[in-house]
Amino acid sequence: MTMANKYRFFLFRSTQQVLRCLYSRRAVPSINHIYSTKPSLPPNSLAWAYNISRSCSTYSSGQSSFSLRSHTCGELCSSHVDEEVTLCGWIQYLRQDLFVILRDFSGLVQILIPQDESKSELKNAFLGLTVESVIMVKGRVRCRPEGQENKKMSTGEIEVCAESMEVLNTCRKLPFEIKEFVKKSEALRMQYRYLDLRSPRMQYNLRLRSQMVMKMREYLCNLHRFVDVETPTLFKRTPGGAKEFVVPSGDPGKFYSLPQSPQQFKQLLMVAGIDRYFQLARCYRDEGSKPDRQPEFTQVDIEISFVDQAGVMSLIEGLVHYSWPEDKGQINVPFPSMTYEEAIRDYGVDKPDTRFGMKLVDVTTAFQESQIEFIKDALLKPSGCIQAICVPEGTVRTESGDSHSYEVSVVPVRADGSLKSPLSRLLSDTAKQQLLQMAQANAGDLIFITAGPRENVRPLLGKLRLQCVELLESYGVPVRDPSVFHFLWVVDFPLFLPKEDNPEMLEAAHHPFTAPVPEDAHLLYTQPRKVRGQHYDLVLNGCEVGGGSIRIHNASQQLYVLDTILKEDPSLLSHLLEALDSGAPPHGGIALGLDRLVSIIVGAPSIRDIIAFPKSFRGHDLMSRAPDFVSEEDLKPYHISVVWPSADIEGQQDNSV
Amino acid sequence: MTMANKYRFFLFRSTQQVLRCLYSRRAVPSINHIYSTKPSLPPNSLAWAYNISRSCSTYSSGQSSFSLRSHTCGELCSSHVDEEVTLCGWIQYLRQDLFVILRDFSGLVQILIPQDESKSELKNAFLGLTVESVIMVKGRVRCRPEGQENKKMSTGEIEVCAESMEVLNTCRKLPFEIKEFVKKSEALRMQYRYLDLRSPRMQYNLRLRSQMVMKMREYLCNLHRFVDVETPTLFKRTPGGAKEFVVPSGDPGKFYSLPQSPQQFKQLLMVAGIDRYFQLARCYRDEGSKPDRQPEFTQVDIEISFVDQAGVMSLIEGLVHYSWPEDKGQINVPFPSMTYEEAIRDYGVDKPDTRFGMKLVDVTTAFQESQIEFIKDALLKPSGCIQAICVPEGTVRTESGDSHSYEVSVVPVRADGSLKSPLSRLLSDTAKQQLLQMAQANAGDLIFITAGPRENVRPLLGKLRLQCVELLESYGVPVRDPSVFHFLWVVDFPLFLPKEDNPEMLEAAHHPFTAPVPEDAHLLYTQPRKVRGQHYDLVLNGCEVGGGSIRIHNASQQLYVLDTILKEDPSLLSHLLEALDSGAPPHGGIALGLDRLVSIIVGAPSIRDIIAFPKSFRGHDLMSRAPDFVSEEDLKPYHISVVWPSADIEGQQDNSV
């Protein structure tokens, strides 16, 4: 026993001092000490519990292999009674000078502090510990005395009688306690992410993500012989890639670009005969401060040759089914499927949340004879219509929001079936009956009606539908079951859309490599706006979690789309066009947004909760303070210099996260 | 049958025309056609061979699941005789108007072109094909007629009698043929990488890499419960990280940095209680044009809590053993181990190639009495010594290279055992005998002798040893068995080394987070140059394929190393120091260089041969021409502008790859 130990010993001899130390969370001296009731243990040797010989040629497996511990805290149960165990973990609680609750990733276990006079040294060592310090304990498992079992604790039937203890590290006073019930601000959680990740919730999220990914790999690689190929992230700026980060190179004026997806590479791999490719691909997008987006994110990237749309969809259904976490219940395959046209018609959005009804209804015919001015006006315009959604039992307080550019009429249905609305006296009884019937409205329901061009009315009601359900749920009306997962395919998207800033021009609805639906291919050359693409989106609970397509594999068709239809400079994609002309097989693929998918599965409010070290919504790492300044000297090799904004612009910068 | 088909038909009715077309490799019309002897097949439907119903809830597995094909080309054998198969692939050869050799990733198969008059349409369609065009063939497997089997071909016992054929895509004249025997320049291979990857060798390399990685994941994730955690690649510049790419952010003057490894994150994950972390991590290093380096590369990144050095080494031995490719023979674990001191002493290098002997021998005593001037001079200097290597049968022509700053004497040993060297007459007979004995030299051997300070002499002889063996092998003298894999651990590295430009200062031998060997820890505060680190390097056949260490987990020790010993600004790592002070468990880890490891296993001359889309040694992508110019307009959001070098510097830029 060294002097240091003796000294420390003395420090904590009185209970008062121990308490004071605990209260102030003053760190204990940070040299490792072993406090043991067995005199034979050598100090300062982490290997004393190490039970795997380097000379054996077969290795044990499991969560404690190669480790100083023999068991994890959370795995102990009554079947371990009388076993000698070695545990490593963090001090969760110190209770009544009698118990230490030890935590590791697997859970909690109660350690009994010996109370004999002969073991006072060990007892005092325990009492000197601060919360979140790291120790190794050797002891024997026993059943808790009758009546002292803790049913709420998975290890609540047993406890470990400590025989020796080594302090592996001490813990300073932390900025927040590692307890689920302690509320922390998002900024504090991010600044001390390494503490935040100790919470059971974050441990669960990251471990579930890892396991799902492993199952996906087994499915793709082992079951279906896909090849995991890594593609470069230092690439070339894609045409119009305004959201791509640039990386200066050593060649003056030349930059790499961090790609938004491996789209070109996956197609080139098909031309290369890789046949079935997948990658958990890191992707980059500079979207400034869009909420719940990350500058880097991960997609499950898949491409397959000699396949059609139904093949890719079946592959993905099998993938999701195979990798689905056991504790989240069964999901059924195949997933239902809906055309883009149907989705917009019934839900006003291309990623409908099908966990509830409240579909859009066209009630134009009920208003055909109406003399109401704004209705008449609306119906006179091209594609003018009257549409409605009916909110069952929606007469609880509902706000329709002020953000709509088209007028929305709220029509509550009274208990007697009559309409409580100024509209009521302007409509004939027949029209009212017709409206109620078309909207399938009952007493107590609420009908939202709006008039205008179809392309405006539908998205408006689509948004309103989601706002309504959120409002209902905020008032405690259960609409969507949080344990239910509704997967849905949306198919038959238009291949091109009018450009927002110039509707005469077309842009690719998804990307310019999507193949047309075979029946529509001939329309490419005559009516490109009517062409549907072989594109498919995977929607989960109203969120897009994946999208893909069968690609154009014919060089001249690809050239026609790029050059003639989209008016893009084909020379920027000359390598891809050349590749298609070099024996490209028919191919298609998909990318799943892993972060979004996992966050929905675990029910996380943000994708930041399933990423170990996310950026803030302004793209900052609050822990390491990235991005950071770089000296002009360090920028020289890249031939760039900073263009500082003028003072008034700089003044607009704020320090929000 | 459409007009287009009839027309095309006509085009190829004469053999001469077919030949002319083949000769000119003129592309056939690029609309897909089906040429069938069965009239019922609908044209333009890729799905006709699609045999997986979307309505079934269980899915088939294997390399042809979800595919238009029923089998791969390479899997067919005599057990498939009489089966109806659908194959998709590339035209490898057209032979004598009778056969087509079809290729996919799995191999080659012979397709028999029907010769009946009734099937002339199908025959002509085959004859119109260009090499590397993509087709789908339906047909029946049959045994080849007796005597026509091809033993060299894995499918050489059978052939497929074509019944119908669909042209899926045509192929232009390619810049090089897809045949192993056709030599291509590296630049051409890189420019048309998607063609280069079609070669069996590249297919093998990428598929072996994928399979090894999958096995590694199984071992880590399934067998040992490691958690696969993704860490950010948009990070903060590390102190002294001169080789890190910068990524301008939207905040003026602030940059992300692409990290050289996830070192900080993996340690923070241990503080976070993740317990066992791994990741196939993309890493970045801007090393300009160093040969066989890539600006982005992949490491198998591992960190584990509550472990010691022996534990990590056992873990890695198990990992390599488990993931080792079957066709590369057995490897034995545990791997042998050597201290840094022993490696330098015996091999003159810290990553010895132990596949052959020719170790360094200290022959100082043989020269103790020598009056040779340069020998006497050398021995007078501090750590002066005479060292030698003996090259068995080395009297074949050997060049010692001119790059050595210390004089090397080449001493061939004659058949009669005498030394053929000017040294011979300057040495006593006893000394000569002693020299021969110490060097274990026999007649025909060659002895290299050099004198000088030990720290110079050893690396010099170490390099010479490798040059000798390469020279011997280039003369056809087999020294190293190419099918043998020698793994070796090198341990007990010094923790600090004198800085090259200022030997009074110390720098971390590996990185500042490596923990000292426990017995040496007290020397940190007194004689830091004598401290050995708990660092371990994994060496394979003389190449470093991995390195790791047990880390410092004590905040004050880490601060002392950074601040007092290395004189680095600790504020740049304040988040890590704070984390260590927050209950950091003892932990350690390793990173394996995946690219290098796989390239040695497959025997590739360069890591470019096991990377799908590598950069040239100047960091260029020759296919897409990345990096590329970016307009000043596109740089504006990042607040940077290009600093163009003056004209004379620009003149030095060349276009080499």
C-alpha cells in the first residue's frame, strides 16, 4: 500500500467527509488504486482479471470476450448465483453506504459494499467514489434477501457481494446528471455528446441502428450475393450541383466535390459488370440550416443489373422485412402500392401518411348549382374544383392556420346533421345532403372545403389534413397508433416537371437518369410532359424513406433526355454517356435514407437522435467547435483565400446553433 | 414483327454484310429486339423471364434472385443438362457463325446458334451482334458432343442451345478489348475504368474485398458484439494536421476538415459507454503525389473498453483468421511478436519482412583490431559499429544502389571461402574467419559490410536487404514464396521521438494519445525519451497493415503529455481532455489499412487494383476529370476565392497523371 493510498484513506475516514466529497463531487486522486480484501492482487495491473490466454488458437465470443470483465452488469440473473464475477462499469448511484449501483451499456446491477470491520478499507474506498467514476469490481453473485427483490430492475433478483475493487478512473463534476429524468437542452446535449450518449435511449438507438445495418448486409451480401463496393467521395461537381460542398485541391482553381449520392458510380459499376452492388454510402449536401437535415448523411445504396421495377421493389421489401427489429413487431410484405396520381388525388401529397383516413374528396358536383360567388369563380377557371376533407369528431377546437393562399371554409356538422356555417344558408338542402354524403360526414365531424384549381387545392388540403391530425393528437384524440408502421410504394411519377422559375422549361422530377415507363417511351419525342418514369418512392408513415428507379441504359435515349429535353450540357456527363454506349446492361436501383428510416423505427423526434455525433441545424459541431478558422498559411497549398464579407453583412451573423 | 425488325433483318441477310458490320463494329440499332423461335413472346418486355411473383411473402435467395436471368453463365454444369435456362450477359466471342461465348461476372458459357433454316431469323440476329453487346438468351442446356468438351473452361462440358435471344444493348467500338491478354496502359485503364473492371482479375479483387469485409463484420458485430458507429467526416482541423483537406463552410473563414482517422471520435465513444466500437471508416490524407497512396482510403477502425494490449492483439488475430479468404490457405494464430528494438536490430526497419533471413549482424568484434582508416574512424564515433548482411548465393550480379550516404563494402565469398575484396588483404586471417562465422557466410555468398553510427547503419542495411532480395528475384532466384503470408506484431515502440528539424524537442512516435507501458509510466516525468508506448503494429510480409495502442485514459496524464512533453496547445483538444475527466474507461484499439491488407492478399501490385474508382498518383480521376474548375460564382457562398499562381509557376504544371 503506497503513501498515496494511505493519504486518500485518511481523507475519507469520516462519513461527513465522504458526504462532503460526494456533495462537491470533488474528483478523487486520479491514479488507479486497487482496494481488495484479497492480499494477493498486484496493484496497477489491468490484466489481473484477464482470462483469455494469447496462446490459445480458438477465441471465445460474446460481449465480454477479450475484456477485463467476466460478465456485463445487465446480464446477471439468478442463474449466476454463487459465481465469482468481474464487472467493469460506471457508478450510477451510491445508496445508504450499503450499495453501489454499477452501470454498463447492458444495464444496472447492485453491488453490496461489505460492512465487516475487517473490510473497512474496501468499504471506505467505495464510499470515496464519485458518481460516474469507473471501477472494476470482483465479487460473488447472491440472491437478494427475501422481500428485497426489485421487480423493476432486470437484475433485481440478485446482487454482487464485492470482494475487491479497483478505481479505473474518477469523474469530475459533470454538467448534467446521466439520468433519463434529467432534462437537458439540445445545445448542452450536443456540447457534451459523450455524456449524452451514455443514456439508455441513445445506447438503444445506436445499437439498434448497428444491428439493422448488419442484418441488411447479411441479406444483401450473404443471401443475395450483392457486392459491397466503396465509391469515391472526392468527386467532380455535378451539373447544377449547387448544394455540393467543394474541396480545394493542390491544382490551382480546381476543386473536388463531395457528392450528394454515388449515383454515377453505381451506374458505372453496372456497366462494369459488378451485377449487384450495395454500399452504406456517406453522402453530403450543403443545405445551410434546414431543420432536421445533416450536412453528411448515410444511404443504403443499391443497384442491380437485369432487373425490372417489380424486382427492385421485391428486393427492398425482403430487405426491410429481414432487417426489421424484433421488438418492433411484424411487418407485412409486399407493401401496398399507389400511383403518384392516386396519392395526390386522395392525400394531396406524394408521400401520404396512410395510417389514417381523412382523404381528399371532390365535392364539386354538390356545388354545381351554387350561386356563391367565390365558388362560381373557382369553377370557371381551368381545372377549377371544390374539394373537402372530413375530420371525424373534429369539432374540438381546430385551427386551420393562416398560411394558405386559398380560402378554406370550415364547416362543422351539428349533432342534428345540419351544417354550422354561413355556407349552410347559401346551399340547397339537396346540395347539403350531397355534400354530407360525399364527405361521409357524421354529426360532430368537421368538413374543410376549399375551391380553386386542382393543382393548388390538393396540396393545400394535404397539408391541412396533416395539421388537423397533429392538432387532434395534441388534444389527446388518438388518431395514429405510434407502434404501427405503414409502408407504401408510390409509383408512376411524372418523368419531368415544369421548372418553377420557368414553366416552359422541363426539369427531371427525380434525376435525369430515370427510364420512362415502357408504354410511354414513344411520348419522349412528342409529349415529354406526359411521360411517366419507372421511379418508385418508399414511404413510411408519411415520410419518404427511399427512392429509386430503373435507369436509362441506352446512350442515345440518355443523350436525348439531357440535351433536347432538359437542355443540359451533355459534355459534363460524357463519361457516363460513353459508358452507356459500351455495353451497359439494363439496370435499376434504389437508395434508402438510413438516418430517417431508423429514426422513424425508434420513434426519435429528430435524426440527430440516431447519429452519434450530429451537427447542429446550422451545421456546427458544438463539441469540437467545427467548422473552425484556418490560417491563410494553411490555405496556401490549396490556392484559395478567404473573402471576408463587409462589416454590415458580418453583423448579421449570429451565434445560434 | 415490327418494320424495324424486318428492316434490320434485311440488313444482315448476307454473310458479307454481317462480316462487314462486325469488322467495322458498327452498332446495331439500339432499340431492343427479341428474336425468338417461339412466336408467343411479347416484344419489348424485359419481364418475360422474370420468375419471382411480387405477391409471395417469402423471397428466393442467391445470385439470380429478383433477376431476369434464371442462372448465371458460370454456374452451369452437367447437372443442368436438359434444363431450360435464361442467361443475361456480354458477348465475349463470336465463333465460326456457330457459337457465341457469353460472359457475366461468374464466368463464360458457350451458346449454340441454331443452324436450321427455320431458325434463320434467330441465327442472323446472333450474327449481327458486336462484341461486348448485352443480350438475354433463353435456351436448353445440353452436353457438348463427345470430344468437344473444353477442360480449361469451368462450363466446358455443356453448351446452351439458343431458343430465343433479346438484344438488351449494343456496344460501340471500345478503346481496348476486354481480354486478359490485351495489355493496357494504366492511364487508359483509369480513363475507362468501367471497362477495366470487367476483367476477371478486377472482378475477383473487388468481390474478395467485399467478402472479407463481410466476414470481418460478422466477426465483430455478431460474434463479439461490437457496435458499428458512423463518425463524421466533416470535422475540425487537428493540431498540426498539415495533410488534411479543408472544406469551406458557409461561415466566413471557417472550414471543416476531412479527418485522417476517427481517432478522437472512437475515444469519445468509449467515454460514451459504447464499449466496443468498429467502423469501416473512410479517411482522407492530402499527400500530393506519393506513389501508391490515395487521397481517400479505408480503415477497419476498432476501439474497445476494459481491454489491454494482449486483448486487442487476440481480437485482431481472431478477426484476420475468421475473415481470411479460403482460397489463400490457412494462417496460424497467434501471430509472432517482436519488439521494436529487435526489429531494428535484426532487420533495420520497424516493419520487417520475415519471409526470408539475411538478418543484420553486428560484426564489430571482427574489425576491433583493424587498421583500416574508415573503420577506425567509424568505431571512434558514438554508437559506432560495423554491421553486415549476408546474401546467400548472392554472387550473381548485384547493384548496391548509389543512394547511400554511408559507405557500403561488397565482399563476395569465393568458392574456396576466401574473400574477394580489397578488404581481404587489410584484415587478419582470424578477423576474416570471425567475419565469415558471424555472418554465417558460405562459398558463393555475398557480404555487405558497413560502418558508422548504429542509428544510420541499421536502416541502411535494412533497405539494402530488401533491394537485394528484389534484385535476386528479378534474376529468377526464388527467395520469398508468393503464396506465403507472414504476419508479425511489432511492440514496445518508443513513445516519443526527437523531432527531425529540432532534435531537442520531442514528437509523438504515433499519436499523442498512446499510453505508456505501465512499468515506464514513471519515466514520463523524468526521462520521457526512455518511455515505451503500449503501441502495436501489425506487419504483413514487410508492410505495415495496422497499428494501434492502449490509450491514455487519465486526463492529467494526457494534459502532461500534450502540454509539457509535446509543447502543443491543449486548448485545441479541450473537448477530449474534458471527456477523459468525465469517467473515461481504460480503452484501446487499432486501425487496419484495408486497402493495403487486401492488395497484399490478392497479390496486387498497387492498391489501385483493389479500389473500384481510384485516383491517379496525382490525385486525379481520369474518367470524370476530377478535380475540376469551379466558377467564382459557385465559390461565393463559401467566402473563398482562387489565388492564381504567377505565370512562371503555372508553367511548371504538367499534365502527367
